[in-house]
Amino acid sequence: MKAACIGSGYVGSVTGAALAALGYPTTIIDIDPKRVAMINEGKSPLYEPGLERLIRECTGQGMLSASTSYDAVAEADVVFIAVGTPSLPDGTADLSYVRIASGQLGRHLNPDRFTVIVMKSTVPVGTADLVASVLEQASGLRAREQFAVVSNPEFLREGYALEDVFLPDRIVIGSDQPEAFEKMRELYASLLNRSSYDRLSALFPFPYSPGSAPAVYFETDPKSAELIKYVSNAFLSVKISYINEVARLCETLGANVLDVAKGMGLDSRIGGKFLEVSSGWSGSCFPKDTSELLSVSQKYGSELTLVKAAVHSNEAMLNYCVQKVQSRLKTLNGKSVGILGLTFKPNTDDTRHTQASTIIRKLTNLGASVSAHDPKGMEMFARLNPELPVKYCSNPEDVATRADAVILLTHWSEYGELDWRQMGETMRHPYVLDTRNFLLRLPFGQWGVCYEGIGI
Ligand code: UDX
């Protein structure tokens, strides 16, 4: 089997490299010649642990290449669509890239070969049907007879994408065409029996865990598959917002949210994951997906009120963090605040829709000056937020110099190794707000630094 993957963004690069590593000669197609050149040189167009090495291996073996042309589509048995679906101002997903890619793809479909088009981008319910009709128009071929569109949502966590792609919990395939189901089963067979993982494990940046449960392969109709992606991410958002609200209640009642979350998570019906307190969930998926799901549920008169509440609760959490600093410093006007962590979570350079931009905007609106550090995300953050008056520091320690407060927003492991005692000495007012409860084992009290977490 040969594969093509349209889009070399986060999902496309990971998916394309993974297909090549699974043994399918793969072409990644992208309109951006710079990204195409990078892949062909064996480089990753974005930061993701292990991805560059995988791309280098696969291009070196001639299994992976990239191109600005759609010619590879005519040779492919499966073509993944992994282009962006950003939010429109009304919260719904912008499908213009999906339409453009489908039109181009349709013009290159091979009438003599049954091609399976796989929707990997997170798309609203009904998009598989829409793509099928765009393809019919562009190609003159008949959907279900000469090609099929299936939904195969991605569940990749940034920072852990290779683990998620090669050791998935589940693979969801939505189709209404038996031949397409068959081809997808064949495509993913080596992921299901873990044999590909055994073969490739030396390349991965995470420990080999032969004991992990095999992936569940789940087949359904296209609309249900499309919805599974949205409702899963919305459920996780609700779960995080819930523990964040519980953390605030713990502060009021004098309980400890770490123990409360642990005790809750011991119930297997609840589970212990995604109960970690933060300044709020963010990133390129949760805000976009909750917003699309909420808009669509409202449009069809079945509003998901719990998701709406989670979105509001998440905004309130950001305010809460700023208020915590404000009440400690009395006023933020004229104060200097250091920020550690600009990415929405560790192990990524992604600063899209990150909590840091909202918090920094609030701080500066209240008159504070802000300096910031992030191991990977400063460049993207500065590019996405040119209006924010931030002093970027290449050393994390420098955000503390003459600061009235340091706020830890992202729990990069290196922030646990800093000389906090020394940093406290350089601060004008030694106060640390740790929104991830990440540093709580450090003896800040002994060092004369006032330390606060959330809910502890
Ligand atoms: C998410 C989904 O997890 C993944 O399955 C999907 O396909 C893409 O969207 P990702 O956006 O990479 O992945 O991030 P994730 O690890 O889920 O974290 C999302 C946000 O929630 C981050 O801001 C993170 O810091 C926050 N979070 C996560 C918490 O605040 N507490 C937690 O317990 C877990």
C-alpha cells in the first residue's frame, strides 16, 4: 500500500512520518515549499520529541518524501487529509482548507484505483459527506464505488504524539463502505498487534512498555466517528475545569486538592488522569473543539450546557490566578511580574491559544510589567502576540530579577531544577505562584520565599 498525506502541520507531519515508519511509502503534500524542503532534508517542520529522528530515518530509507504537487495521489491507496480547521469568529470550524485540499485531491484521483480518503483533521459532523461531494465534483468519479471517504480522528497529545500514534488506546474508523473498512484494517494491522512498535521502539523518545494494553479498534459510521473526537476533548476539558473549581473550593475549606484528586481518581469509574490543577486548559485543540461543539449544539437546539459551563469556568480560572497575585501584591500597577512557561503545556513549542497570552494581557492591563521565559515557545509566542509588551529572557532565572512575583504557568521539568533560593534573593518581593503545584516539595519557607500553589 502507498500513502499520501495532505498537510505538513502537526497532525500531518506526525501521521505522514508514522505511515512511512509502518512500512508504507508516503508522500506528504503541502503548499508551503519551505516545509516541503525541510522534510525532504530529513528535518521536522515543528518541534515534537522524537519526530525529527523519525522523519530523518524514513526519508533516509526512501520511505518518506514531501512535495508541493498532488501527483502522488494518483499512486496512493490511502490519502489522509490533515489540514488545519481553525475557529471562525462565531466559534465554528473554518473548512476552507479542507475544501481547497479536497478539490485539488479530486482532480488527481486515479479512476483505475479504489482510493480511500481519510479525514484526519478534526472536522464538524457531516464533513465526510461534504468532502465526498467535493471529490465527486472535482474528479467526476462516484463516491463509495470508485473512492470512499472515511473518518479516522486523531487523538495525539502534543509532546507525546509518537507514543499516542504507535501505542494508541483506540483507533476509531467511521465509514459506510465495506472495502474502505477492509483497507483501513489492513493499514493499521501492525499497530493493533504491536509488532510495528517492537520493530521501531529504539527510535522513540519514551520507554518501551510491552505490558501496555493493545489498542481497541472501533468501527462505526462517519458521523459518530467525527463526533467522538469532539466529545472526547470536551469531556476532558470539563474534567479539568471541574478539578480546577474543586481546587478553589479546597482553598476556601482548607482541604488539599492533591489528595482530593487522588482519592477521587482511585474510583476506576472516574480515573486519576486529567485531574491536575492548572491556570486553565488551553492549546490548539481544547479551545477550538469546545467552541465548535458548543456552536453546533446550540445551532441544533441541543446545547451542551456542561461544555458551556466549562468554557466559562476556564476563563474564570485565568482571572483567579491574576487575582491571587493582585491580592498578594495589593496592586499590580507598577509591579514587575516574571512568567515561567509560555507554551500551553511542557514538551511542545506550541503557544497557540495558550493561557500565558491571556494572563499576560490581564497583568499588563492592570499596570504590571512582564518578563518571561520558555525553553521552546518564546519565538512563536512573540510572533503570535506582537502587541504584548513582554521582555523575553533567555535564562529562566532572569525573570526573577527585581520581580515582585514569579508565576509558573507551564511545568517544564527544568523549572524544577532552578536555584529557587538564589532566585528568591534577586526578587524585590519574593513571591512565587505555582499554578501547576509543581514545585511544592521545595523548601521555599526556609529560603524566605512566599510560595503559593492552587488548592493546597
Ligand atoms: C488534546 C487531547 O488530549 C488529544 O487526545 C487530542 O487529540 C488533541 O487535544 P493536547 O492539546 O496536545 O491534546 O493537550 P493535552 O495534553 O490534552 O492538554 C490540554 C490542556 O489541558 C493543556 O493546557 C494542559 O496543560 C491542560 N491539562 C491537562 C490540565 O490543566 N490538567 C490536566 O490534568 C491535564
